[in-house]
Amino acid sequence: MVVLKFGGSSVATIEMIDSVLDIVGQRLDEAPVLVSSAMGKTTDRLVEATEAAGRGDRDEYRRVYTELREVHEDAVRRIADSSVREYAAGRLTDLFDEIQALLTGVSLIQECSPRTRAAVLSFGERLATEIVHARACDRGFDSVLLDSRDLIRTDDEFTAANVDFRETERQIKAYVIPIAGRVVVVQGFIARTAGGVTSTLGRGGSDYSASIIAAALEAEKLEIWTDVDGIMTMDPRIVPEAQTIDSMSYDEAAELAFFGARVVHPSTIQPAVDRGVPVFVRNTRNPDLAGTRISDATDIEGPRALASKSPTTVITIHSSRMLNAYGFLARIFAIFERHRLSVDVVATSEVSVSVTLDDPPDLSGLMSDLAAFGRVEREDDQALICLVGNRLWRRSETVARVFDSLRDIPIRLISLGSSDVNLTLIVPSEALQRAVRTLHNTLFVP
Ligand code: ASP
Ligand code: MG
């Protein structure tokens, strides 16, 4: 069996839902489980409505509610078969009545607990899957709609609930029976507590749901269908020559995730990866492409992708007291800890230590605390470039190519070898674009 997860942008309209069903229709013999997010930005809208209701702003939450209702009802009106259409319309009416009642309740007490918030947000996926399932039936698919709240069991952190994996696996195995020729439709994001109350897995949680289901059923594949071709060698807004990566390891994906949204967040796919289920990132608008494969394979070596972060600040502490001293770094880092600043890169010499801070706020307190140790220097407008790839430092020829290609760039700091998958460089911000493009095209463009 396979798990195919479609994000909000993939199910934003009935036309997109049709594209999704075209894809799933080709895969019926693989016994697909279709995990769907809420349509488009529905979850954001539900957040807005809940917040407006919490402020007692009736006009605003009703406006958002009406808009959402129209979008969903419009999609249902497009269903051709009248009995399927009427059934789906009836389901939507019931669900929207519930949302209305909840929002009215919130606006009357002008208070919204996490439990209530999770209840309201859960409707996005519930509405979307009613429509996906109805359209599948309309098109003659053998489709079964399940409620993920019967599958995924969590604790009481209602809006960022923690999964009880044992019970969840038992439930998934008991209720989800994948059969070739049939599609099972389920919601991402939503779950239920041991006490039977609706919970959610945190924003963007549909990937996690899909991964949990794929793990429990030991799927042949988990495919995350979104609106990009896959994970890319670099942000194409910075380097136009960026290319889609065919395959990468989980560790590489995790390293990249640190640099911001890289399509999937590795922690969400961990359950699938732990069970050896290969994960693919694919584009609903471009289904002929194979996308990016993420697996626990360790045989892929060499440069895989670049990422950057800018601006970043370099702080350097010079002190001759550091010579042959112990505990010096610990005392310096205690100061960063006290100021709640997270350090990205560290480089040391015998008498100085440099660290980088990501886009820091006011540093005057930090600077004066550090001054107790020696001379402190601050350099702003620096940028961090990270090259990700398995066994990087073990490949001296890769390292040589990196520095050779950057011959004309003033490299301020280097970090290599602490992890097997990362080489980090700090360069002046003004040189970032030039550096990253040169490096990218040397390493990735044949
Ligand atoms: N609909 C939820 C959200 O927008 C979950 C998801 O799309 O993954 O956060
Ligand atoms: Mg999403």
C-alpha cells in the first residue's frame, strides 16, 4: 500500500481536487490511503474566525465564516451525481452548523481555550475530506472516508498534541484496510485524546499524520504532494540555476530544515523514515516528475544542497586568559545562555573565540557582559552559507573545489567536520549572492 498526502494548495479548488483524483486514479492498484489537508488557507481562516469570536467581533467572524461556507459549498455544487451531491451538501450543512455553534459560544464567553481552538480548526480537514470523498464517488471511484480521530490518539495538549504511538498504531491497523482498487480518504492534522476529545497535531501537522499512518501500515512509500517540484539545490530566488534534488538522506534534509521552510519538516516524516518507508516530495501541478526521495540511505555522498541565512552577526572575544585555561568556553556560553541567544557557528583560536548569531536583537547587554572576559568585537551584515551533503569533510576533493571556487570571496569563518553533513561559511552579506551562485554552479551545474 502507499500513502499519498496532499497539502492545502493541492486541494484548494474542485479543479485541483480533480487533479488529485487523476493522480490517485492511476495508483488504485497500489491500495492508496489519501491523506488530505484543509482546502487552501482554510485553517488560517478558521484561526481568524476563532480570534475574532474571542474578541466578541461578531461581524468579523461571521464574514470569515460565510466566506468559508461559500468556498466549500461552491465545490460541492460542482458534483455531477445528484445523490452524491445532496449527501455531501447535507454533511457540509451539519459541519457548518457545528462551526457556527462553536463560534457563537466563543463569542459569548469571549474566551477560547486550546481545546476549543482545536475543535474549531479540526473542521478544515473534515470539510475538505467530505468533498474529496464525494468527488471520488462522483467519478466512480470505490472510496471510503474514515475519521482520523478514530486513528490517531494523543494527549491533552489540544493544539500541539503528542501522539500515543502504541494506541495509534493499534487503531490504524484495526481500522484502515487498504485494498487494491479502492481509495481510503482520511484527514491530516486531526486526532483525539484518550478522553475522546478532538485534538490537532500542530500547524502543518498533516505531513505528520500521513507519516504516522505510513509507518503503522509499513507503506511501500509515503508521497507528500505539494506545489513545488521537490527539494531544490538552493532557493531559486537567490540562485536561478537551482535544480530539483533526486534523492537525499534524512540527515541532509534535517540539516536543511534548520534554514527555514524546505518543503517538508524532517521531524514530521521521522515516523515513516524510522520504519524504512521512503518518502517522496512531489508536485501536484507537475505529476510526471519523480520529485525528491528522502530516505535513511547512507550511500549517497557528496554535496547535495546549499542554504543561506542573512544577516548574521559575528561576535569575537579576544582574551589571553584563554591560553591553557579550562572552563573558559563554558563561562562564555553561559553568558549567551543568560541572554537567551542561540549560537549558530563557533570558531576558536588559542586566544579568541568567534560565534555567529542569527539576526540578533539589541546586544548591548551581551556585549558588556562579555567585556569582562577581554576585548569584544562585533561585525554585522555577515551571511551564513551552508553546504549540505553526506561525508563532506571526508572528501578532500569537494573541500578543495569549494575553496577554489570562492577564491575571490573574503571568507570570514569556517566550520567543517563537526557533523558529517555540513560545511558552513560566513561571508560578508554583500558577497552572499555572488558566493552562493559561484559555489552552486561549481558544485551542482554540470
Ligand atoms: N491544515 C493544517 C494547517 O494548515 C494542517 C496542514 O495543512 O498540514 O496547519
Ligand atoms: Mg501544509
